[in-house]
Amino acid sequence: MDGDFVIGGVFSIHYQLHIVIYNYTTKPEPSRCGGSLIARELRFSRAMIFAIEEINNSTELLPGIKLGYKIFDSCASVPMAVDVAFQLSNGQDPVFYKGRNCSSSGVVIAAVGDSPSTPSISISRIIGPFNIPLVSYFATCACLSDKQQHPSFFRTIPSDQFQADALAKLVKHFGWTWIGAVRSDSDYGNYGMASFLDVAQREGICVEYSEAFSWTDLHSQYFYCLSRSSALVVVAFIASAEMKVLLEELAREPPPLRQWIGSEVWITDPNLMSFSFCAGAIGVGIQRSVIPGLRDFLLDLSPTEVAASSVLTEFWEEAFNCTLTEKTLKNPYTETSQLRVTNMVYKAVYAIAHAIHNAVCQETNLTTQCDKHFRLESKQVLLKLKSVSFSQNGYPVSFDANGDPVAFYELVNWQKSESGVIDLVTVGYYDASLPKGQELHINRNITWVKGGTKVPVSLCTESCPPGTRKMLQKGKPICCYDCIPCPEGEISNMTDSPDCFPCPKEFWPNAEKDACFPKPVEFLSFDEVLAIILATFSVIGACLSIITAVIFFHHRTTPIVRANNSELSFLLLFSLTLCFLCSLTFIGAPSEWSCMLRHTSFGITFVLCISCVLGKTVVVLMAFKATLPGSNVMKWFGPLQQRMTVVSLTFIQILICTIWLLLSPPFPMKNLTTYKEKIILECALGSAVGFWAVLGYIGLLAVFCFVLAVLARKLPDNFNEAKMITFSMLIFCAVWITFIPAYVSSPGKFTVAVEIFAILASSFGLILCIFAPKCFIIIFQPEKNSRKYLINKK
């Protein structure tokens, strides 16, 4: 149709180019399309005519100006698309015109089209240098956003870059990390899948296989991948015609059911919804829209109008089989309940009209004046297209710097109804204008493969639970891994954790190794059975010492008490009482004072105790020496000297302990090294030299006392204590010699228990060996506790 300004239109109304083999004997005919007619594409072309007629009847947009159109069929073929591109830029007049243009009658100021990306690329490359804008309604290849390659290209449908992002986020949203991928072996499929794989890799999604599919080159590799792969989810970036061929092949020998994820081209195609094994498919679709009056326009075809168009005639014959009953007309041409791509055509025409309006019209006094004689060039329309911004039927139209619109997709799902028919149901949307991470929204229940309502699982490896970490399998993608339990002392508190993390030093993992808890604190508590037993023996020993002292005090005038140096005996019993009681300081939670008290009180009381025993032993030796004629040795070791000896020896230990406490005293500490899983509260020695000096001094006195006792054990004295002292020192030395390795090797609170046991054992050894025989005589054999018995014995 002629007009003041002519808009071109390019649609893939037929499937393929009519191939003619020439023998170079006749003049070649013009290229023409063959194959079956695509009713949906015919609807697209008719929608363009509808939009132009609507604009021509408008009083607001381009008033007084008539738009014309030239619509071409590219039959989805690059050779035909190239031919169409030259016709858009030069026409096909039979003669050449002199002047600037080779042919001026066929030049359009802008064009709408084409559907596939590959023909659109060819057309854009040819008409781009002439600054003729090409506004596509269905070419989604991300490559067309390159303004260096395609400076005059625009589109009303989002770029596949956005679609790839939407599909990857959809896959990620449902936790699928192991998928298969099938694509058309075309610019649409190859570029689209490349974009998707790039985004998928960033999202941590692994692709088991990626196969290119061409309906002209069928082979078994596609079907082998689909049937043998472990990936349940398959992402298909395929054109509708090729998807139909693929599904027809799969229908012959149905492979295991797969969860299909579809691109916008085929997921909304009603012709494909007859393949029931694809029920549950989900994908992104162009936003559904409403174009008032379009359906009536599509149905308003008179036989005269049809006869004037070879394309309409072909459609009429296929649709009605030569029957003019309107009720039988139900095919993609009249399917206007879910207008998606048709609206993209509608918006493309209006975008060009707005650009022309902005170039040739002026607003004056609330009226619009348009100059239809204005010499409008395509370059001016190109410039105005970059800044158009309007809303048509409630759908906004604008272009970014790359000529792309704001991306908005519906998430659609193939749901089988009760009657067994697959319906296309919108279950959410993807809006690229929303903040990052909020673009995808699911607002309705989804039906999955096999009619299930539970999200299917598609993983190379089952998720690693908390308490384990992922270890990649050699030579496989990052989604294939083994689950390794966290090592001792480390946790992982999330699913599919790449690493395990150590707990803080005072914390320890639970049995599941998914959380850290404070380590249990261990010390020898008064509540424990072991501590109660040791404390009981400590109190018993102290009571035994006191009872012995009471017995000795009551019988202090008897020979057996007087003969064994009663003053040192009472002092020895007092020191033994302190030795028994000092073991109680080792029980309970260590504190700063208890740590200093337990070691120093033990050291001082034991030296006091052994000093008394040493004094008693020396008295026995000196007493024997005093019986020799002319000996006056006892005057050098009388009561005063005995007291001084005990005080001097004890003072040395006090001095050692004082130096230890002043320089590096014992202190409470948390032992985190003996046990990894618990904390031992113990007293650190501060200075190990001080501790071993205290023990060494006690041991030196004990050995000296033992030697003297051995020398005095056979002296002829009825009440000679040397034998008992020898036994007591033998027990004492054996206990403390055994104590050293036991103390070093005992773990945790048992170190304290060993020390208490050594104190109690040596103390009981002293009181039982030295005082028990005397108490037995005093209580049970009083006849032996007399001077007469002593004299008779002699």
C-alpha cells in the first residue's frame, strides 16, 4: 500500500526457500519461497497492516499523514533475506535512474522484521550503512545489540542476554546444578546458548552436554545424550520449527522423561503442546497482551481481498479447504487469546510511527501540524527512534543505548488439565528492571515432569550435608564431588560447604560436626566420686592423727611415750594432721590462692613431718652413743637442739617456697592441649624449678632419714623406733619415686588425684608404721607399757 511515508516489513511467512537448479540456458527467475505457510507469521504481518491502518485513522499520531507499507516474505532464509534487504534499500525497478540513488521508488524510511535472528543479521548488515532503521519483533540474538556491527538495529523484544540470565536464574532458583543443553545450530541458538552457559557458569551450574541441533542434519547423538544422560533437566534454546522436528523424533522412541526448560520461541507455541511427554515444561515467554480490534481485523477477510493476495489465497485454501464457514476457522492465525510476539510487531510499528511523528510534526496551540511533503530521510527516523518513549495499550515502549527494550518475561508452565489437554499457565515473571537478586518471582504452583508437584532433583552429586565438605572429583565438573566428613575439631554449618572451619580454641564440634559448643570444663570437683573418696581418706587420716595425739597425751607419763621423745611425737602428729588436710586444697576449681596454697602447704608440712622423723631417728642414735662409757654426746643433741634442727630444716623449705612464690608462683590455667575436646582447669607450676626444688628437698631429707633409720634399726632398745621409721621411710620413698612418672603421665584431673594419693599414702605410711604399734601396746597390751617390763626385758 502506497503512502506519504512507506514502512518495510519482513516476515518468515513460509518455512523454506524454493530451490531451483539452473542449467544456464534460461534467464533465472526471482527467488521465491516454498514449503508450508506459517499461519502465526501471517498473523504477524497482518498485525503490522492493522497497526498502520490504526495509525492512519488516528487524530493524535501523524494526523493528516498516510503511512504505506511494503511487506516481504523472507521464508527464514538468508539468500531471500539478502534479496529483501536490497529491495528495502533500492527497490527492483526495471531501469536505473540517474542521480544520487540507483532507484528511489522502492526506498523505505524504516522496516519491521525479521522473526529469526540470522536473516535479521543479514538484513541489518545491508541496510545499516544506509541508516535505514530495522525494528525487529522476534530476533533476540544478543549479537544484534552490538552497535558497531548493527548501528541501525532496534527491537521490541528483549535480547537473549536477558533471556539467558532469566533461564539461568530459573534453573538456580530450583536448585538444579546438573543439566543438559540443546540448541539450534543457528545464530539464535548458538549465541543464546553461549550467553546462557556463561551466566550458568557464574551461577555454579554445570552442563553435562551441550548439543547443536539442525532439522536438516538429524543424527543419533542428540537422542543418545537425552536418553543416556543423568541430567534430568534439559534447557532448549531452539527455534519452534526445529523444536517440532526434534519432538517428533523423540516421540517415535520416547526417552526417559525430562524436565524441559524452554526459550521464548517455542515454549509459548501452541502447536508444540500436543507432545504430552513434555508436560511440565517451564520457560520464559514474552508478556501476554491485548490488542483491541485485532481479532475482528484478522477475521474480516472478504473473498475479493483474499483473491488479490497470493499469500492470503494460500492461507484461505489451507484454512477452509475452500469452505467459507467462519466457525471452522481455528488455527494460529486467529489465535489471539495470548498475543505475545504479535504485540511486539504492533509496538514496532508504533515505535516507527512515533519516530516519524517526532520528525515531521510540531505541536502548536494545542494542535498538531504534520508536513507530509517533508523530505524525510531514514537517518532522521533513526535518530528519533533512539529517544522514543511512549505507552501503547498500557505497554511501555523505549530503547536503551543498544536499541533493546526493558526486559520483562512471563514464566510459563505447561500444565495438563483434567481433560488431558496441555494449557499454558503463567506462574511468575522476570523483570530485569528490579534490583539485582529480586528479578525472578514465582507466584503460582508449578506442575513438573510426570505431573508431580514436588520440584525434581537434577544434581551430579547429592548435596553434602552440614558436617561435611565438598571434594571435587578428578577430571569432572565442579558440580561432581565427594562428601568428606570434617576433620576433628572442625565444622561446616551449611549444605555443600566447600571447606570446614575450625572451632574457636575454647569450643568443640558436636557429634554431627555442624556446630561449635563450649568445651566441657574438667577439674577434680567435690561432687565426683573420686574426689569424695580421697577427701574421706584425708579426713580419716587427720582424725586418726588427732586420736593418736589424744591417746599419747592421755598416756604421756607412760614409758612407751616418754621413751620415744614425746615432744617430737606430738609435733610429728601435728604435722601429719596438716599433711592429711593439705590434700583437700587440691580438690575443687583452681584459683590463684588455692594454686599457691596447695603446693607450698604440701611442701612445708611434709618437710616439718620428715624433720620430726629425722629428729627422732637422730635421738635414737645419739641415745645409743650416750650409753657408751665417757660419752657426753647427748648434751649436744638435747631438746633445744632437736627443736632447732626441726625449725632450721623447715625454714629452708619455707625459704624455697617463698622464693618460688615471689619469682614465679603457681597460677590457675586452662589446659587446652592435653584433650582437644575438653578444657582441663589446673594449676600451672609457674616455675618448674621451684616445684622440683620443693620435691627434691623433701626427697633429700627422706633419703637421709631412711639411711639413719637403717643404721639404727638393730640397736638394743625395747622401744627403739628405728625399725618402724625404716619401714615408714621405705614406704615414703617408694610412693614418691612412683609418683614422679605417674604425675607426669597422668592426664587432666587424674594428675591432681595422683598427687593427693601420694600425699595420703605417704602420710598413712608414717602414722601406721610409727604410731600404730605404740597405740596397740597402749590400748591392748598395757602390761608392756611399764618400767618393770622394760627392766625385765633388758
